[in-house]
Amino acid sequence: MTDTMTVWRQRCYGSADAVRPETVPVPAPRASEVLLQTDAVALNSGDIHLMRGEPGLVRVALGLRGPRIRGRGMDVAGTVLAVGDGVTEFAVGDAVVGSGRETLADRVVVPAKRLTRLPETVAPAIAATLPIAGNTAVQTLDACRVGSGARVLIAGAGGGVGTFLVQLAADRGAEVWATCGERARPVLERLGAARTFDYRALELSDLPRGRFDAVVDIAGEPPLSVLRDLLAPGGTAALVGGDGHPFFGPFGRILRSAVTRGRFRPITAVTRTETTAQLVELAASGRLTPHLERTFPLSQAGAALAYVEAGRTVGKVVVVRDGLRPQG
Ligand SMILES: NC(=O)c1ccc[n+]([C@@H]2O[C@H](COP(=O)([O-])OP(=O)(O)OC[C@H]3O[C@@H](n4cnc5c(N)ncnc54)[C@H](OP(=O)(O)O)[C@@H]3O)[C@@H](O)[C@H]2O)c1
């Protein structure tokens, strides 16, 4: 094994070209940690927010001039190369998935408690999509108590989180309607949406009032009163995404939701290893089939970040180890 590795890092906030490959020593795993060969890294809009330092308020916590954690990438699927003291649940050669820091690298150290084992039937590129987007979708559906027979509307469903929401809600037996870009409509219909609408050709207020047990807003644009009016009595509107104000981000909208009549649930998802393990089981059983729009080799991670930064992804974009076939 070589003693250096490549990691994609940035010194200052900016667009994707601020993130460059650096050659650094391979770290050794400390107690309770695991060293992975990175097989696949799914990108999330969270990576883009960190890269750009947006909204501005997050810089107070993440670093005023540039991000304190310089490397991008959070989701990861990989192969165990070494384990630190006290790690008994994984051994060298195990395939795993989870979330960490600076995962856009050919090696990465991750706390063992943040990893779950992968069966051979789930390819690394598929597995890597599960932690952040999958956990966000599960926690949103739980917050809205979505179960069999629920009528669910997902606004802005074409991206990573939205495609998981559609498929997981349909898997729970819900009737799912979704708004998205035109390119995403056949994808969402394949994933289980009963009806899809091009968001550029429809006002949400044109949909039937009082119809939905859950309205999930990923786009972050519709007025709160429009979301509320779509809800059936006792229904819940989940606020998941949207860029919001350049400095305050979605916080103003979240505060307004607290004083607006109606049942609003702002979502701040946490990636839980147990939930990721359940998502791995669903993927292994064929009930969950994440949509990969594009894969890029790690040597082109900058191009992958630029692609996601453009905000037009249908499903997920995944960076894979150079030479690895995307699906296996
Ligand atoms: N609350 C949480 O815990 C949490 C966790 C994860 C993500 N998020 C947020 O969730 C949002 C989605 O994240 P993601 O990673 O899934 O994003 P993504 O994959 O980058 O989403 C891209 C998709 O969004 C669609 N889109 C863009 N603007 C739209 C609009 N106004 N109406 C409808 N669709 C629109 C695009 O369709 P077109 O190309 O056709 O425009 C594209 O298909 C982001 O705002 C992110 O910050 C929140």
C-alpha cells in the first residue's frame, strides 16, 4: 500500500474550481476508527453549501474565511484496509458504507460507529447514495407519519432527497404526487409516483386544496400558506430544503412557520447508522433502487462538484474510485 493519497480540498470558499486534489500522507486509524479504501462517494447539496460557505451564517460555525474542514465529501462506501484498537465489528476486506469527513479521497478514516456492512448485492455506487439523502427522506416521512394509504405531495422531488422520498413513501403504501423538472418525471413515475407535474408549468395552488396528509417542500419556494391549504385536516407540511436568504438561509422561513397557522415540521436530518443499515437492507431486497444520474471517477471529482453545483441533478451524482465500474 502506498503511503500517500489524494484528497480533494479547498483553502477558501468558492465554486467547484476552488476544490483541488492534494497529495497527503495516508492517516492511520486511531482507537475506534477504520481506514477505508474509498470506492464511491455520493455528492449532496450539503457538500455544495459547505464548499461555497452558503448561507453566510454557516461561516460562523464552519470557518469565517474558509472551511475549517478543508476536504469535501460526506457519504462514503469503501473497503476496510485497517482497523484501530478496539474495533471488533469490522475486519480488513469488509465492504462498508457510512458517513465521514473529507471522503472525496482515495483513502479515508471514519469512526467505526458511523459505518454499516454492505452485502455483495449492493454495489458501492448505490450504497454511497444512502446515508444523507436516505436518512433525510426517512426522517421526513417519519415526521409526517406517512404510512399506508397516506396522500403525499412532494414539491421539488427530482433531486437526491426527492427521489428517495418518492420511492420510500410509495414503499410505505402512500399515494405520492410529485412536482419536479420535466426530465425527472419518468424517473419519479418509475420510482412509484402516481402523478407527476412539471414545476415550471404548474402553480402548487392549482392542486386540490385539503387533499394531502403530508406535503413535503424540498424546493423552499412556495408560500407557507399555499402548503397549508393543500393539507387535509391533521396533515403535516415538512420543510426540507431551498436556499432561502443568502445570509440567513432557510432560518427566516422556519421561524415564520412557527407563527403561521398549520402544522409545519422543519427537518434537520441526522445521519443514523441504524437507519442507513435499514436502507441497505431495502436496497439489497430490491425495494429501494436509487437513481444514479451520473458517475465520475475520483480523478474528476472537481467536475462532479461542478455538476451538482449547477443544481440540475436528477437523482444522485456519485464519484467512484478510478477504474471501478459504477454498478459493481
Ligand atoms: N433539511 C435537511 O436536513 C436536508 C438534508 C439534505 C438536503 N436538504 C436540502 O434539500 C434540498 C434538496 O437537496 P438535494 O441534494 O436533493 O438537491 P439536488 O439533488 O441538487 O436537487 C436538484 C433537483 O432540484 C430540482 N429543482 C431545483 N429547483 C427547483 C424548484 N424550484 N422546484 C422544483 N424542483 C427544483 C432540479 O430540477 P430542474 O433541473 O428541473 O430545475 C433538480 O432535479 C436542498 O435545498 C438541500 O439543502 C435538506
